[in-house]
Amino acid sequence: MSNKMWGGRFETGPSEIMEEINASITFDQRLYAQDIRGSQAHCRMLVATGIISAENGERILHGLDTILSEIEAGDFTFSRALEDIHMNIESRLAELIGPDAGRLHTGRSRNDQVATDFRLYVRDTVDTFAQQIATLQAALARKADAHADTILPGFTHLQNAQPVTFGHHCLAYVEMLERDRTRFLDARARMNECPLGAAALAGTSFPIDREMTAKELGFDRPARNSLDAVADRDFVLETLAAAAITSTHLSRLAEEIVLWATAQFRFVSLSDKFTTGSSIMPQKRNPDAAELVRGKVGRVIGALNSLMTVMKGLPLTYSKDMQEDKELTFDAFSTLSLCLAAMTGMVDDLEPNADRMHEAAAEGFSTATDLADWLVRELGLPFREAHHITGSLVALAEGGDVMLDGLTLEQMQSVELRITKDVFDVLSVDNSVASRKSLGGTAPDNVRTEARRWLDLRKV
Ligand code: ARG
């Protein structure tokens, strides 16, 4: 039997394999709410413009409401023979209200319909991400406030560089996440144009009111070019790019948590809630959630790559290739959403080991820059010369297997005669951190102020 939605010129139905490759209903049924919402807006507009009668409009709207409840109650049978969510719903509408159901598709096509549904879906997801990111930022800002004074070794090249505070480190992620959050919102602003009414590709001869449907669906305006409206998917690409960058940030934090939780670092302890044990080694506590957040970024970047590859060779306008936009997007979105939730839980539960971090921060001559700065400030030396002298002092300490503050004043003076005992004030990690009061620096007072500013912004 040929397809009842479009089979006029067809004698037989598609082959089994054709049906399998063509159908999207197994995954695009996720768009049911957006599809019904879009259809109802279109229907109201058709009535308002006199394209269909008020009576037909009422029956269509009511039928669509019934379908929405059926789907939500799990009472709807999706059919693969009907390909996709659009035709499944329209076909059910015909069962419910008869042939007048066919009037709904006046002045529209599945091409503008799917572009509209998907935009609505992506827009809703962006709003969810913005919320979830804000929640994670709040969790990080709470840790930052609680640990504004807790010392952490700051690394470059994963080598001890200068001591910082744990709070400052948390706030670095808050900043990254703020760019991620606003990147999603920027994408939202660009995507918020309504494709509905572009019809198949060229617009329609019916006197439709695109401003009306755009407004009803919460779009800022109708898309201005019908070809572009049905042919482009950059709203998804841009959102996936924002998702890929966010996932990358989460992955970096996840990697730090994995490192920090090792027996070698021992910087943090993780709770039972986000770790697992081993079936053979009773002592183990594995940071699985962090590892998975680190690992799942592959899927999200993969989705961006896949869709870029799908789109790159497509002539205008719609091609069926574009149906490939959905599964990977759904997967990337649920992946990121889960990772944001898992990371928020891990951050909330994570307990820094302040003593161990303090001890590690003092290793590796981490206050050497403070010593060089002292030579500049107190003895008026050019920084390069101070750097050189400090290097010699580090070599001296290394040779004697002591930290910088383990050198005697005499030993220091053997390198630079004018050094006084005041130098010892700048050699402790606590003094080092407290002195970094420059804007954006790691001094505890700065960190506390910043953490509270964020907590205030996030109102928690
Ligand atoms: N299921 C299709 C998709 O997701 C809907 C659009 C179909 N349009 C068409 N001309 N066959 O892309």
C-alpha cells in the first residue's frame, strides 16, 4: 500500500529497507510537544486569516489537544510506516476528526514544520542548560567562599608554580562557565526566528500571517528568507559548539578531580555518592563520575563534528540528510545535562584536604617569585637580575635539601650581601597568597569578595 500522507502518485509502498532507513519516528517522537504547539499556532493563524473556517480550526485544535494527552499518557501508537512525528500526529488527527484534519497542512510543509519544531526544542534545551550552569556556578562559588583561605599549589606545566587558594581555583571555573552560559544565550538570541510559513522552500500563495505565528511561538520575528529558513541548521551547530566547549570545561575540572583524589596528590576526598569501589581491591575508591564526565565530552564534540560533516556539502534547500541532525543532538544534549548534574553533585560533596594542599604548595620552591619580587621592591634591583639571584638561591636550597625559608640569612647573603632578615616574611605560602591583591589575584580577601559577588548574583 502506498503512503496515505503522500502516496498519490505511488502504486506500491516502500521496501522494508527503505522504511527502515527513512523513518525517524523512533527518535523524533521527542519533538511531539513542539510539533503540537507549532501546529496549534499554525491552525489559529489559518483561522485568523480566514484560510480555514473557525469551526474546522476548533476541531483541529481540540484533536491536537487529545493527541497531546494520548502521547503523554503513553496511549499513542507510533507507526514506522508513517515515518516521522509530523505524519504520525497528522494521521492520528485524521482518525480523530476525519478528512478536515488535512486542512491543517495548508500553507506549510514538513520542511518548515521540522525546522520550527527543532528550533523550539533547541531553544528549550538552551534555557535548561543556562539554569543548570547557574546551579553549578553557585556550587562552585559556595566552595570558593568556604575555601577562600585554603592554600592550593598553583601549577603551570603541572609543576609547582605559585601558591594560590582553592577558592580562587573554583572561581576560575565559575568564570569559564559564565562564558559558556552566555554563549548559549547568544546562540538563543540568534536562533529565535520563526521558520514557519517558509513552507516547502519558496513561501506560499496563501495569505498567511507569519508575524502572528512567530509571536505565538515566542520567536522574536519570522525568518526573512524562506530558502534559508528550511535549509539551515546553524542554530543547532552553534548550540552544539557551545555544548562542546562547556563539556570541555567540565572535562578539565573532572580531570583535576581525578588527579586530586589520587594517593599521590591527596588534595581532596570524594563522597560515597559519586565514587565506586572495586570488586577485587577492597581499598579502592574510584572517581567514576569524574572519569565519565571527562570521557563523555567525546560524544558531544563528536555530535558537533558529525553535524558539521552532514551539512557541509548540502545544496540549498532541504535534503533528507538533515534528518540526521536529531539523534546526535538529542544524545549530546542529554549527555551534557547529565554531566552538569553530576559535576554539581561532585563539587557539592568534595572535601579539600587543606593540610595536604598546604604542604604540597610549599614544595618546589613555590615562593621563589615572591623572593625575586622582594629583591626588586626592597633593594631596587631590576627584575631580571633579581630573577638570576633567586635562581642561585633556589640552587643553594636544592643542594642543601631545604626549602627557601630553610636557608640561613648568612647563606642568602653569600649570594646577595644586601639581603636582610625581612626577606623571610615573604617566603611562606600564606604570605605569598595574601600578597596577591592585584585585581583578579588569588589573595583570600579578593576571593571572598568575588565568591560573595557570585553567590549574590546566583541568589543562594
Ligand atoms: N523527518 C524529516 C526530518 O526530520 C521531516 C522533514 C521531511 N521533509 C521532507 N521533505 N521529506 O528532516
